[in-house]
Amino acid sequence: KQEVTQIPAALSVPEGENLVLNCSFTDSAIYNLQWFRQDPGKGLTSLLLIQSSQREQTSGRLNASLDKSSGRSTLYIAASQPGDSATYLCAIIGGGNDMRFGAGTRLTVKP
Amino acid sequence: DAGITQSPRHKVTETGTPVTLRCHQTENHRYMYWYRQDPGHGLRLIHYSYGVKDTDKGEVSDGYSVSRSKTEDFLLTLESATSSQTSVYFCAISSDRDGFGYTFGSGTRLTVV
């Protein structure tokens, strides 16, 4: 059974800092890995999807990497802004149409 | 969220009563999913559908049933609600099984008292 862990559970940084969120998974046999953002009381919004054959994906100030051999992914946020405050979740898409989520990292960016 | 709506947004119900949550999509996507989100657990898959009348169980399906009689609607039923089913329920849709085009609804907050 795929287990997905996100560390830290919560993170608070001053505006302008670069930061890294971590995601680890136990089974390297994955199709894809996806990072989502969730704002309080809202649904999830897809940020980046990395296919199993890829090493990284970039969108604006966000960069996600994938290392299947070590069972790790990182989400790098450059020049953080207060509007980046949200919970970030990673999800592994494996066989059987199953998407397994981590518990998320709650990010607060202070002005 | 555009293309997917959940109803109701909030519901309080008593233990032992049946409850049905509705997910409606306008994207004509093949795949639809029901998740529950609880503190410390992230999202966990309850049931999913890969076509009309085609459904399968997810990780935490006990106590839940689903139905999909039309492409656009996916219903989640709690036959006899329990306090452990107090949670936030999310519906999601996707055009394929590999995660592309995954879109979530805004959620239904269900409280069982």
C-alpha cells in the first residue's frame, strides 16, 4: 500500500523567502505525481503534474521535482508572497486509478 | 469550481439517518471520484466511477454506496450515518486515469450528531 508523507506539517516564513516543501512515498511504481493547493474552505487546485518519466516541472515561481528511486518529491516556491498562504498537498497516482494523498503542509507567508 | 458542483455545501444530520450527497459535472468527463478529508489523513478515496453504472471501491468504502445513472451525476449515499462519517467530502472529475485534468468540487461539510 502506497504511503505518502509530507514534512513539515506546517511552515511559517517571511515574505520574499524561497522555500521547499517535501513529499515522500513508499512505492516507487508510480504513474504520476501531482501537487495541489487548497485554500481554507475550498477544494483543491492542481499546481503541477509530473509524469513518471519526468524529473521536474515548472510553472511561474513554482518548481516541482521527482526522484522515484529515493521516493521523494519537492515543491520549490521562489520569492514567496502572502497570497501563497495555503495548504499544499502532494498526491501519487499509481495503478488501479488510485490517487493517494499526503496530509499536506500548511504554509503561512507573513508580510 | 467551474464545471463541477457539489450539493449540499453543508449538512447536519442525526446518527442513523440516510444521507445523499450529489456531484454534478458539465465537463463530460469519464471519471468521477468521492473523497473524504479528515485532519491528519489528507484525502482518502471512498468510491470512484469510470463510466455510467461502472463504479468501484476505494480505500475507505465501508458504510458508503454510490450510483451513477448519468454521465454528469455521481451520488454518494451514507445508508445509516455515524459520527465517524463527520467529515468534508470532495468530489473530483478527470478526463483520464493518469491525473490530467483533475478538478475538485468545493466540498460538502457533513456533521453527524
